[in-house]
Amino acid sequence: MNAFDSLVQPGAEPSGNGLLGLSQRLPPSNIEAEQALLGALLANNKAYERVSEFLAAEHFADPIHGRIFHAVQRRIEAGQLADVVTLRAEFEHSGLLDEVGGPAYLTQLLTAMVGIINAGEYGRVIFDCFLRRQLVDLGEVVVNRAFGAEPELDGKAQLEAAEQALFNLATDGSSDGGMVTFEKALAEAVNLAERAFSTPGGVSGLSTGLRDVDSKLGGLHPSDLLILAGRPAMGKTALAVKIGFGAAQAVIREARDKDPNAVVRGGVAIFSLEMSADQLATRILSEQSRVSGDRIRRGDIAQRDFDKFVEVSRELSSIPLFIDDTPAITISALRTRCRRLMRTKGLSLIIVDYLQLMRPAAGTRPENRVQEISQITQGLKAIAKELSVPVIALSQLSRQVESREDKRPQLADLRESGSIEQDADVVMFVYRDEYYLAQKMPKELNFDNGEKYTEALDKWQKDMEMAHNKAELIVSKQRHGPTGTIRLFFEGEFTRFGDLDQTHDQDNYE
């Protein structure tokens, strides 16, 4: 039995046109429920409050009923009375009275009313039928595509397009949600505060493994989209991996604090669109073993370094990190894999490196690059909310940074910054002054005399000493807290970030 067989009800015979008999059956509908709801609305406009949050005119199977509901909706929301008399006058004035069955049908709807108290239930029945009709339409599109209706989409792309369509139907077509009582919201706020109070450092979210970052952000919070941006060679990937590794360690600590024998659920998913999984693993091993990644790749290491490398790899094998290095992954494929990971292993954090390398959902054709990035960032935010986990997305910056004297990034430097800045809860920039200073080393031939050259060289060396092994994480936007600059320690040899402790020596930077 395949996935499409489940669409066929017991006893129903598939048709010969490849659409599994869908054309031989009427679409799901409940005309009696539609008539009963309209009768309840015409008898008492207060019944509208029970369906106003989720029901719309297009949800009715009978277009006449949809037109009547739209007229009732418009009058009630305008503060006017909607009953048989007022609707008859309105339809008569617009010349649509005959199209809605005339005055006799409006009166007949009143007799179809079973009870005003059941209006909400009628509405949910109508909405459920609408959803099932949408599923039937979606199924027909999937089948027709599979038979070659859109040859530009291969089988994998068709799967992604179907998943995206189902997701859109599930999110846009939900009658759940609505108001949350202030009492419930307060309870959630108190739980968050209690977690921060009882956690060392006042961290209410998932720890990043970096003390000062946790202090500024309060940890990583569920449903947040965080953008980590920077120019090439600033260390975006290294910092993201450090945060992911720190978060995975925090998940283990929290689980083991409660039960030393607990099976850890809630790993960190890293979608590496630029680097392969083994390159990313080498970078983590280099950082943790303090053996240069470049030397590892070239085999230029001593036996004791290799032994340390192997020992650390054994220790790290239990860390709940999951790496997906699929190039140009679509937002729908990423969502599917995260859902699967959440279901099988648990999920605490998603990292995407980087968002400009992603593709929008299969089957969509954005008009321009800005719209494409907007779809991707909106999709990442939707995944964060759906799975209730933080999502960190890395982003490139435009070249205009290089044309300024002060090369510290600003929000306007984000590529396609409008959509990225709007959708993000937190925007952070990683910046290393040492990188730019190294390019400004004075050259003797540019000076008239040796004294001026020596003076310039001394100043450059002092500036380099001040900037050596230091990085800045500039928090330019944070919906839930303050902005500002966090100073971090950075070791280029091991691409290693850590807390900057200015009162201790380098060995204490952790």
C-alpha cells in the first residue's frame, strides 16, 4: 500500500485516469452545517463571535452560502445589524438577490437553525470540510506532477514541494490558537524568571558556552531567529560551531544533573552548506585538542599530537551534534529533517551556515533575490516557532563595509538587509580588528625618512598587540534585551573563540 492508496476510502474503486477515483466522488462538504450556521447568525449576530477567528467566506462549499456569510461578516464588523430584512435590502440594492436564492431562501435559512449555542461547532465542521477539500486538491496536484505535469521538477523536488504545500496548509489553515489568558502568560513569565534565578549566571535560555554572550542574551531562547553576520575571515563559522558545541554540552549537563543515567535528548543540528561534515568535525577537533587544523590536514603533526587528537575524538563522540552538509538545501527539506530529528533524537538548537546559500521551497519562483531571501528568513523563523527551538543563521555582509574607515558592521551592511533585519529577533556581527590592522602594516618605501617609518611601525605594533587574539561580537538588534558589544578571545591557529578574561593569562581563556 503506497501513500496515495490511503486517500481511497474502503470500498471505493480507483478511476482509470490516475487520480485514484477522486473525480468520481463529490468533494467533502456539509451543506446542512452551513445552513444551520447561517441561520444562527441571522437569528442572533452574537453567534458570529464563536466563528469570527477562524472562519471565512471561502471556507463554505456552497458559493451562495459563502456570499451570504461575507455579507453578514461585513455588516457585523461594521457595527450594523445583519438579519433577513437588512440582507434582503442589501442584496436587492446590489442586484444579487436572485443569485443568493431570493428572499425565500434567506427566510428558509432561519428555519435551518438548530441552536445558537452550537454555532462554533457548525463553524468547525465547515472549516474541517474546507481543509479536506484543500487536501484533495493538493493530492491531485501531487499526482499530476508525478505523471509529468511539471517536467522541470524531478522526484525529489516534487517531494519538497508537496511537503511545503502541506506545511502551508497546516500553518495557514489552523483554527487553533487565538487568545491566551494573561494568567497563563504570567505563569510562563514566572517560570522563565525562576529558571534564570536558579541557573548560574542568570541564564534562562540554552547556554552558548560563552559566559559574556549568555550574560548579554540570557542564553538562546526557543522560537528566536538569531542572525550571526560578518565579512569573510571574521570567524562566523568558528563562532557558530563554538556556540553549537557549548549548547550541546549544556544539554548533556542539564540532563545528567537530573539523572546521571539519563538518555540525552535534544541535540544541535548544524546545516553546513559551505563546508563538508568532515571539515567541520576537523575544526571542532582542532579547537578541542589545541592541534592546528592546517597541520592536521597536511599530516604535519607529532605522534603525541595525533594521540591527543584520537583521545579527544573519543570524548567528543557522545556529544549530541548532528551535521547535514547538503549543498543548496531548500527551506522545506531543512524543515523536514529538523522535524525528523526532533521526533527521533530531540532538538535544542538549529544552526544554518549560511542563509544566502539556501534555496526557497521547491515549486516557488521568487521574482528577485530580495524576495527569495525574505522567503528563506520567514521560513527559518516559522521553523523556530513550530519546533520551539532557537535558530542561528549565518549571513554574509555586503562589500560596502570595506569602503569605510571604521569597518565595524552595521545593520545596513546585511545583504538584502530589509527582510533579514525584520524577521530576526537578534542580529549579531562578529568583527576582528586584528585582521584589518594586519593589512595596514607600514611599508618603508611609503615614508620620506626612516624616523617617520619607525614611528609608524611602533604605533602599528602597539595597535596589533592591543588587538591580538581579540574579537568583538556586536549585538545590533535584540528584541528582548539590550544591544552592545561583547569582547571575546580568538585564537586563529585553532579557529577558537572563548571568553576574554583580561585579568588572567591565555591558558585560562575558556
